[in-house]
Amino acid sequence: MKQDSKKPVSTSSARRRFLGGAAAGAAATVSMGFPAIVKAQTPTNLRFQSTWPTVDIFHEYALDFAKKVNDMTGGELKIEVLPAGAVVPAFALLDAVTKGTLDGGHGVLGYNYGKQNALALYSSGPAYGMDANMVLAWHKYGGGRELLDKLYEEIGANVVTFLSGPMPTQAFGWFKQPITKTEDLKGLKFRTNGLAIDLFTAMGAAVNALPGGEIVPALDRGLLDGAEFNNASSDRLLGFPDVSKVCMLQSFHQSSETFEILFNKNKYNALPDNMKAIIANAVEAASADMSWKAVDRYSQDYIKLQTEDKVKFYKTPDAILQEQLTTWDQIVTKKGETNALFKQIEQSQRAFAQRAVSWDMDTNNNRRMAYNHYFRGKKPGAAAT
């Protein structure tokens, strides 16, 4: 029988042939002018501005968000955050981002109230009993985001927006003496923003909207008789206890506010999809982290305001809180008659709140009962026995 004339190739011979071919291929690649090492892309740099002074914890939250994006992109995207006033005044942030003067920013929707009062529905008022985390749930899953995009399109804002950072209920405000009845607000020169301007104006106050960094100087010079800003840490850092020793807690004027992170739409759309995904996830990561940091820092500063700064805190009387709700109903009804989008947003919030707040109240425990059981009669921070 005739044998096959082809001899089997040895393993060593095959290996030499493969290595030789690979070397030839590499040489050919070099000879064709391809570099052996691919250089990293030039980082994309975005310049942001917050609406907060450097000293405020809110500016720290803006820096925290930027760091998360910068870290998660491995330096391919770098966000630099400047404080309020570095490029434009705090209330001019939206215009600056729309025009591309800034690539983005960190603020609150209430500061844009003058452009479309429906924007303030995302930051002002009682939100039908929802806390700020519920408002974020409505925004993401209940149609709020789509309505906000529609709002910005209506006013020609060239931005991409994200909501983040649920805030706790804000104080009624800082005053020279406790506010015990609605009549105490008559003619009182008071600082607030957003739809709370309409609320306190209707309740008799002479309202002046000022950005955070200008409030304490105005109180000190007597240009204001009272003011609200936000929380124990911000208020302490901004110097409120230096000009007032009376703070009224609990109010429906801004009981569920959130932060807004803005991008210029052209700059954002030019980013690759993976960076857009990182931004979206960084927003939510920063939102959770901010809420945890707030619990830690605000509770510490709440104690310091009482023990070191000698501030007296008073609960806002229920009669005033009820008057806020009644007045709010009148305001939203009137604005809804002339602003169809305002009415659409208000009704969307109301429908979401009706089921969400009902579920929350029926499901979650009464925290005051548990607190009184363990800590009643003890100073804040005392160890349980």
C-alpha cells in the first residue's frame, strides 16, 4: 500500500514557524508606520459653577459629585467646580449654562423661578406630604423628569438636567423673636425664594429673594427682619447665629427640596455614551452619599448651635403650619388657571403623593415613640443606658 508522501510537522518546527511569522508581522506593522504604543485620549474638561459660597456644605456636595465623576472616568472626564460668583452671580447660573459660558452647574430649581414659576414646584411647598426622597421617586418614576424637560424646552434652556440630593424639611426661619401667630409676619422683611415668595407674601411678609451668601449681611444691616436658608450646617457656616439667636423649626414652604445638576446640552450630547452613563450613575451615588452626610453633619451642628452658639429653637405653631397649607392651595389654584404646564405638574405630584404618602404613613414606625422610649430626658448625644 502506497504511503502518504507528506511528513508530519514536528511540534518544535511548527512553533518556530509561528514565531517567525509573528516577528515578520510585527516588523511589517512597524514598517507600515503604526505606533507600537497607543497614547491615551486628551481628557475632556468641564467647568462648572455652584450657586453656593465656598464655605457652605452645599458647595462641598457639588465637589463630591464632581469627584465621583472624575474618579469613575479614570480622569478621561474632569469636572472643575467653582463657587458662586466666580463666573456669574448665583441666580444667573441657568443662563450661563444655556449660553455655554459655563459647561454646567450645581444649584436648585427655585433659583430659576423668575423664568417659569412652575419650576419652583420641584423645590417649594408642601409637595402634598411627600418628603424630598419621594419627590425624587416621582421625578424618576412618576413622570416628573419628562415634565421638567418640557418646562426647560418651553423657556429655551439649552440644558440637560438631573435632580439629586433629598433635603430635610427646612426651618421656618431665623428671627429676632419667636413667631407665635400669622399676624407676626405682617410687614416683616423676610428672605426666601421660589414659590415660597408667593406664600409668605400672601401671609403678609415683605419678601426679598437673596442668594445664600448675601442673607446674613442683610440681616446684620437690618435690611431683613427674618430669613430662611436651609439646614443646621449651612446656617451655622454662613453665620446665622451671629445675627440671630431664635430659629423656628418645621415649615411647609420648602419641606422637600432637592438639588439640580445642570449640563450645557451641546457639551453633554458630545460626550460618548459610556460617560453619559457614568454621569447618570454618579448623580445617584452623590445623591445617596449627600443624604447620609447630611444626617451626620446636620445633627452635629444642630447640637453645636444650641450648646456653643446659644441658639434657641422653637417649633412653628400648628396654626401657622395650617395657614401655610391653606394659603398654598390658593396659590397653586390661581397659578394653574393661567399656566397649563404648572397645573399639569401640580396634578402629577398630587396623584403620586396620594398613594406614596399613604403607603409611607401606614408602613413606617413612629420615630418619636422610639426616641422617647430610649432618650427622653437625656441631652442630645448622651449614651443610652
